[in-house]
Amino acid sequence: MQDTEKPLRTVRSYVLRQGRMTSAQREALDTLWGCYGVNPMNTDLDLDVLFGRCAPRAVEIGFGMGDALAAMAEAHPEQDYLGIEVHRPGVGSLLRQIEWRGLSNVRVMCADAVQVLEQQIPDNSLDAVHLFFPDPWPKRRHHKRRLVQEQFVELIAQKLKPNRVFHFATDWQEYAEQALDVMSNAPGFVNAAGAGNYSPRPDYRPLTKFERRGQRLGHEVWDLIFSKQP
């Protein structure tokens, strides 16, 4: 963990809204957080202790309602997943899915992902960082809120093991183009699809209901997969 005097970003990439929480989501937070939840701290997490084993590790930033993360974890029990989300209804939803799917390879944080990466994730400890369908902040004056910026990519590089990947997906073309530009100019990263190209959706990233609906309407999705070089 780096010892810095100021946070990486002073502009948040999200806005906390008072979303409606169902009784089932609230119950999951009350009863399951102690089993699968991880509270923010100012020290590095021991990921082997957290998951009770040594295994490949992925962090998913902003998992929404948790459908894709739960599906990935169920399909890949040999991997561990740490999901980070600021919105409590989504956290409650994922906790419910962890329980009814019987998943032992998922842990959940309700926190600012940048702060978690800065303060709690050891350097060179992750096999993947996933950022799927983040808020595109379409208005030009809000582009500074987009998460994929030079400083964020530098932070990701610190946390990934060599030859491991950052995977970004969006259905907003202009954000895809900006992210491609940022990643293509990031030192120490190589585009898995070749310079200037987007990757086809890999089998491990599930199609969400939202994405299927968009496909029926003719909406495109852009995936970027960049590998950290040794």
C-alpha cells in the first residue's frame, strides 16, 4: 500500500442516491453481512485469510445488483471475487445471491473502490480488475468523473500481478473511445486484441438482462482487455 498524503482522486466517479431498498435486500444486509461483508480499514487486507485459501483473485468495481458477479463466481469456483459497490440495494442483492447460490468465493464491500484499492489491496496481488458498465457521465462537464483516467490506471497497475488483466466494458461509444485512448497510452499495459482494437466479449463475462435488452434494440457493447506487462 502506498503512503500518500492526499487521495488519488478528489472528484468522485459516482453520486450516492437514496435508492429504494427492498425488505429482502435489507434483511440480507442485516443477516449476511457478517458472513460475506468486509468493512473498510486503513490496512492491507490479507486476501488468503479473507477467502480462506490461495487462489486467483479478481476485484469487480461497481457490480450493480451483482448478477454478473454472482454468475461468474458460480461458473468459476476456482477463483475468488471481491465486489465493491457504494449502493446498498445492490450490496443487499448480491448478498442474497451469494447465499442462495451457495457461493464461498465472493466477498463484498460497500465502499469507494478507489479508496479500497489505495488503502486495503496489496500491490501485485490481483489477477484481474473488472469495470463493467460504469456510469458514462455523458455530459462533457462531467467527463472528469469518469473512472478510467490516467491516475486510476496507474493505481490498477500497482495492484495487478504481472501478465494479469484490466477488463473494461461499456455500452457508451464515446466512453469506450476515451478509455481505449487512456489505456493505449498507459505505460506497462498491452492491448490483448492488438493496438487500437476492442476485444470480443470473453465467455467469462456473462450477458446481463440489461445487455440482452440492449442487443435486441441494436445497441453495441465495447470490451477492452489490457494486460499488465512484467
